[in-house]
Amino acid sequence: MKYSPENELTEEQVTALPEDEFFEYIDSKAAYLKQFTTPLSQYHTKKFATAALGGSIDTKNLRKAKKIGKEGDIIRAQNIKEAATKISAKIPDLYVKHHKTKRGQWFE
């Protein structure tokens, strides 16, 4: 059974499904929800790891959290780069090129 966001099953209906249909439904729901997620940055990964381990973290786990966060930062940078290449709109001129002050001077 495939997940449909328009016709989402209730908790009782999900628990009543046979095992193979249950896992298929959960996998399809996870695939649908994954399109709305973004990877964690290095800062947030370290913060969540520290909180999960009770406020103190050893060097091994800190390095692991930093590595996971660095991968997330790389993925985010690639997504930003792809989005920036798709932008084709002309950027409007936001700055005044010539401005006359009250003193009779011109600034460029």
C-alpha cells in the first residue's frame, strides 16, 4: 500500500495492516517526507549530539558529529549552487548611481 498525502491512514488503520503492507506504507511515507528535509549543519549536529549524550561529549563522538555535519554543509552548498545557476532573472539596480546633496556636490 502506497502513502498518499490526500488520503492518509489513521493510526488504527496503519496498525491493522499486514506486516508487508505496513512496511511498504511506512517506506513510501518516509520517501514522501524526505523531499521536505534539509541536512543538518555542523553546528546543529554538534549541539544535538551533545544534548543527546547528556550535555558532555567525548572527542570520538564530537569528531563523528563534525564529520556528519560537514557532509550536511557540503550538500547544502551544492543545493544553493544548483539553485543559483537556475536563476535567470535580471537583478534590478538597487543603488543610485548619481546623487546630488544639498551642498551642491555630486557623489558617484
